[in-house]
Amino acid sequence: YPPEEKFEYQAEVSRLMDLIVHSLYSNKEVFLRELISNASDALDKLRFLSVTEPALLKEAVDLDIRIQTDQDNGIITLTDTGIGMTREELVDCLGTIAQSGTAKFLKAVKESKESGADSNLIGQFGVGFYSAFLVSDKVVVSTKSPKSDKQYVWEGEANASSYTIREETDAEKLIPRGTRITLFLKRDDKGFAHPERVQNLVKNYSQFVSFPIYTWQEKGFTKEVEVDEDPAEGKKDEGNETKTEKKKKTKKVVEKYWEWELTNETQPIWLRNPKEVSTEEYNEFYKKTFNEYLDPLASSHFTTEGEVEFRSILFVPAMSPMGKEDIVNPKTKNIKLYVKRVFISDDFDGELFPRYLSFVKGVVDSNDLPLNVSREILQESRIVRIMRKRLVRKAFDMILGISLSENKDDYDKFWENFGKHLKLGCLEDHQNHKRIAPLLRFSSSQSEEELISLDEYIENMKPEQKDIYYIAADNVKSARNAPSLEKLLEKDFEVLFLIDPIDEVAIQNLKSYKEKNFVDISKEDLDLGDKDEEKEKEIKQEFGKTCDWIKKRLGDKVASVQISSRLSTSPCVLVSGKFGWSANMERLMKAQTM
Ligand code: ADP
Ligand code: MG
């Protein structure tokens, strides 16, 4: 390699850098959170890889993060002993944008153009490594991978379109393993190089990092030193002019020194006793771990022992993710899997939760799985099957808790964001119908605005009513105007309005709730339990010919024409056959095949 090589940033990085340097002025302190989170990722990666490749740990240095400040020169240095980067990795990682977080950020900024680059967005996304340029004129990254025998230096400046890479030659700057990032702060941001400020930021932003973070702090202790008495003072003492002997006196002085101070709490929150963790702590943990800015709607912290041992904290978010989420093929990274406190992966959501519950976030720490666990192992594992069952159960308890909460808004919010997921659950998880059904909500003929639960429906049933009635339609208005509703309204039977296309399929999968069948009121054989056979016979005789005549006129357009006892004011109604699709289902199927 040449002694120093120059590289151009990828276009997206240039755009991002430009934005960071010229448009983002608030929330700048997130740079520290981002750099610490990268250091922590690098340490996690090393610990994980060393399970199968112990040689990676041949340098006997502790896994930690150290932050030093030089207040006079406005310099912050952040050193980790993680996996480091090879020369190739430096080019790949710090010159291009591969990670989804940053790409998402750019998209969000584009979408909120009118408000400019919002400071909230940067808080939310962080924009990773490049946020170093929020506060720095120049950033130097010196890094040593255990896979390489050389240490390399990446150097970039705030207003440049290129960066350089060279080999570290200064013997004083060599590190055994990991990465050292040096920030040369902008004139106006030199205040960040204050030891106490850094300490506070670490406490604020990184209390849940599971590696020790040390900050370089000035300490002092007072000691007594003996000093000679001030001769001037002696003279004042006029009566004792003849006294010549010197009086000894002591004085307190403060001795200053610097040392590394442990600044964060390293015990993972899920190992603590749930009784001793406050709601605020769970909320903070959630927001920091999952980069969220709203508190969760609910959390659940539990330990299971016996057959399978694991600890977990689960959360229900207050909002579904930005942009359109794909609930059929979620790629969420919502569940972080640990084995004996070592972070393994956040790619195993699908193994630990059914996809319709993919919105649940959390950490799971198992004592039974091997550290080198892979997707294949997870899919085969009996332990994982048991874990999955427990996790799902806990998730339902948590959601049920929201529905029972005094704060009704919470469940409305939940339903608005994740109701669709539960309906999908009716299709995909027959074993849990009992748990899903009480959580469902619908509007009805007696409650068009406020959604009701199936339990509320049952409470409101008439004594002579056997079934749960529903009608599927495009919207409340067309449900309300359906002729098949007339008879039921007359009898004062409540009818569920299934407005969401997936509602009807969900209900058909449930089949019944608390031993009451779901009955579609638009089907031809609707039995309201009030058949008067004598009278029907009479009417059939009287109007049989009329029906034949109408059928003849309509020909193949209808399957049959029959006399109905279901109408009170409309002269006729179009219904689906008993075994046919309902009109709504037909619409749905059409929409899907288009
Ligand atoms: P992200 O962390 O989302 O991947 P960043 O912009 O924060 O995005 O970092 C980009 C990449 O640079 C990381 O994925 C990692 O590969 C590499 N990187 C950054 N900091 C370090 C570090 N301290 N040690 C090792 N690799 C790092
Ligand atoms: Mg990062």
C-alpha cells in the first residue's frame, strides 16, 4: 500500500456529511451515544467470535471502553478493545452506508423536508459514526483488528469530500487491539471536552451498555502540610518581641491527580430483581436499546426456571415503526437474544416469536442454549420451542394488561397500531385463539364509533339470542344500510360490523367464542329462531309463481330466487349462498389476485 491513500466518500455519505455539518445544530451530544454504541458492538462482536476462535483474544486486555478528554485543546479520545477493523473494513465501513439505520435516517429527512432536518430525527436515528462530525472538525480513527498484524489510521475532515487511510507508524500510538477514535472538536463545541460533561453524557446515554465505560477524571484529596509561621505575623505580636523560636503551623492543601473512573452500571437490567426496577428504568432501557423516543405501552420482566431457564423483558411499543411495515414478512430485529449474558443476535425474532407478534420488542437471555447457536440449531431445539411458548404467553398477558388498564387510550392506541397483527394471528395461530379472541375489537350496529370487545357483545346479547351476528362491508355506512340488517335491528340484536378486509377471515377462523358461533347475517340460511312454518308454507304457495317468474327473467345471473322472512321494509335483498363466498370475501379475493 502507498504510505497514505486518498478515498472519495460514497455519494450518500457526502450527502449525509453535508447535512450533519451544515444543518443539524441541536441534539449534538448524541455523537457520544453513537460512538459508544459502536464500541459496544465491536466488543460484542469480538466476544461472540472468540467463542469459536479463541485466538482472537490472544492480546490479554480487558473488554472495555475508555474516554479521555483534553479540555485545553478540545480533544476527546474514545478507545475500545473490541474487534477493530482491517484496512478493507475501514474502507467498507467508514466511507459507505451499508447499514439500514442511516439509510432510514436519510429517507426520514427527505420526507420531512418542509421542516428541514429535524433535530428530533437525529436524536432518533443518531446516524452512527458520522455523527462524530456534529461536533468535530477532524476525526481520526486508529484501529487494530486481531485478524491483521498492522494498525491503520482513517482520517477525515468535516468539509472534505474525501478521507485518507495510512498505516500507524508512531510507536506511541500503537494499541494491542480495538479502535481509538480521536475527535478534534469545533471551536464552538470544545465544551464537550470537559471531563464532567462527558461523564454526565455517559451516565445519561449509556447506562445500559454491558461493558465497563471508564472516563478520565480529576480527583483530589486534602492533606495537611507543615509550614513555617509567617514572620510578619510574629511581628504583630508586640509583647513577645524577644521570642525568637519559630512556631510550627499546619496548612491544608489539595493534592490533585487523575484516574480512570467506572462511569456506568454494567449489570444488565434483566438480571436484576423485577421488584427493584422502576417503570422509569424499564422505559429508559427500552428507549436506549431500541432507539425509540416514546415510552412503551407495557413491559413484562420475568424469569423462568426448571425445565428451561431464561430471563426476558418484553415491551409493547407505543407506535408501529416509521413507514409502511411489512407484517407478512417482517424483518424487525426486535428481539435481542443473549446466551449467558453474551449478545448473540437480533436476527432470530422469527424463531422466538410467531410473525404476527413481530411487533413485540425485548431481550431474551438463555442459560441453556450453546454460545455458537445458529438458526438451524434454534429451529431444531426443543428448548426453543418451550421458550417460544412461554414468550408468546407472556406477550399475551402483557397485551391483556393494556386492555384492562384504567387508561382506555392505551388500548385504543395499541389496537390502532397492532390490531391487524392480532387478526393475522386468528389465521395463523389456532392454538392461541383463546388468548387472541378477547383482545379483538369491532364496531357494531349499536356502537358505530367506539369499538367493542367480544365479551361486551356477549354481555349485550338478548336472552333468546344464541349466536354472535356479523356483517362484512366496506365501511360502517354500507353495513348500516344492508337490507339483511333490518330484521336484526327490529329484534334489537346487536350485529358486529366487519369493516377491515381481514376481519371476516379472522372471524371465520375463530368459528366461535365462548361457545357462541359467529353467524354471517348475509347468508341465505340465517335462522333467527323465530320460524313460523305454517305461515311460511302459506306465503310460499302464494308467491311461488312470482319467484319462478323472476328467476326466469334473471336466468344465470342468480342461483335461485327465494321467499325471505328476513326483511322488514326492503322489498328484496341479494344474498350469498350458504357455501359461497360472501360479497365482501369476493371483493377481497379479487383485490388479491389483481
Ligand atoms: P452501524 O453501527 O449502524 O453499523 P455506524 O455508522 O455507527 O453504523 O458504523 C459503521 C460501521 O463501522 C459499523 O457497522 C462497524 O462495522 C464499523 N465501526 C464503527 N465503529 C467501530 C469500532 N469502534 N470498532 C469496530 N468497528 C467499528
Ligand atoms: Mg453505530
